[in-house]
Amino acid sequence: MIEIRTREEGVYTITSNSTKDLFGYIYENNFTLLDLNINTIQSDDNSHYNYQFKMALHRPANIPFILIVTTTQAFEQGDFSIIVHGPSIVSIRHRSEISFFS
């Protein structure tokens, strides 16, 4: 779970980079781990090179959103990086607490 907070309003592009085939889900504030498609603002798999995700979305200033990164294979683990491009720098924070929302 990764929290991303924008400083300025605008379009931000989020891409992944890994040797694993990654899938990304974006949420405004609540989600359920039982079904990651519920309350999804946007999701992507394989829009970027090498089986990576790439999503572009318009965001207001100072409103955080949640990025969930998963692999396409169950129980697969590995290193990855997230790149965010937009009109301003963003803050990115790993969120280790897991809450179940619906």
C-alpha cells in the first residue's frame, strides 16, 4: 500500500518498473483486499513496456490517494519502483497498516 499526495492540481502519470509482471490499482481512500476492483478509480496491467502498469489521472492538490501494487502471479514477490510524473513533486509514503473497507 502506497499513499501518494500531490502538491499541485494536474495530470499525474504513475508507472512501475520491475522484473515482475505488476498490476496497479488506484483508490481515493477506501478499498477492500477481498476484491481489489471494488471502489477502484483506475487500474492497469501491461500498458507500459515489459509487463508494467502505466496510469494517468487528474488529481487535485493536497488530496492523497492509495496505490496498491500486486503481481499477476499469486504469492510472487520481488523488488519494484514507482515513478510519478506531473506538474509538481509528490510525497510517497509506504503504508504498512492494512484496514479492510467496503
